[in-house]
Amino acid sequence: MASDQKEFIIDTPQIRKSIDILNKIEEKKFALLLQRILQKLHMSSEATFKPDEMEKLEASLELSNESLLAAIDLIEFIYLQAAYEIVKPALLESNLLKLNLDLAKTGQLVAVWKENAKES
């Protein structure tokens, strides 16, 4: 019996720092990053990005290795929590907006979730 206002991502200093990083990523590149992360998420034995891909991503997104890892970790965490909690897109959206993820990126993250989440 889930409430529409249920928070499944707790606001912490690390989450805020990672949200700030996500907000700085160009929208078009952000959408591609989301797709790739979600595609590889279920393959726990395989890294989402190979070392050479990480280097290219750092340059493309203009992020340090530490910032890129924080961004990837947060996106993976959000999707894993959403799957574990069986979160509907509207709840995901409200949680992300409460964390101050910008509106466009929230929309992208929710859209990718809608397209790829399996209803059970």
C-alpha cells in the first residue's frame, strides 16, 4: 500500500552532490548516458563502461573521473531502488524533483524508466 508521496531516495549530502553533477550534464548526452546505464544494469558481472569508454565520457561530459563515477552510481542507484520498490513513473518523478534534479533531466530519467521498466 504505497503512498503517492513515498520517498524511496533519501536526501543525503552525497545524493545532493551527485544531483548537482547530473544537472550540469548536457541534456542530449544525459539521455544517451541513461540508456546505456539501464541497458547494462542487469549485467552485474560486467562494468557499465570500459576504461577507455570512461575516459571518452569524462572528456565528452567535461567531468572528472570522480564526478563521472558519482553520476553513474547515482543513476544506477535510482534505477535499482525504483525496481526494488516497484516505483511508478509519477512517484519517481516526484522524488527526483524533491531532490532538485532539473525538470528536463527528471523527464528524461522517467521516460527511460517508463520505456525499459518491466511491469510485473
